[in-house]
Amino acid sequence: MLTEQNIEAELSYAYLHAVASHAGFSCEYRNRHLDGAGVDATITEDNRKLASDSVLTSFSVDIQLKATYLVLLCPAGEPGA
């Protein structure tokens, strides 16, 4: 069973992966325990110009993910209370 912290981490990566994929980039999970630099994911683009005047056509960006949540309380008498 996943802990609350692990669930948050998985949701953070899933969201990043969905956004990157929608934009046409690749998104790779990184094992932060192995790299020692706190890198959770890498977004990569190879051989595609993002604009007609682009100088870079191949690059990668290392990402460190963070997750928080807020428990919303429903007033008494409302659904979910």
C-alpha cells in the first residue's frame, strides 16, 4: 500500500507526464536516490523546431517535483460533510 507521500509523488509525475506528452515532449522518470541531485524527471525534445526562428532543436530539462495537498472541509449539511 502506498503512503500519502508516495501517492502525492506518483500524482505529480503523472501530471507532468500528461502535460509533457500533450506538448509532444518525452518525459522520463528518474530515480532520485541514484542521481543524488534531486532530479525526479527529465523532459526531452529531439530534432524538432518549436518555432521558425528556433536556435535549439534538441534539449533536455531536469525537473524536481513537489506536491502538497489541502483538505477541504464542507460546511455541515452540504454534500460530503
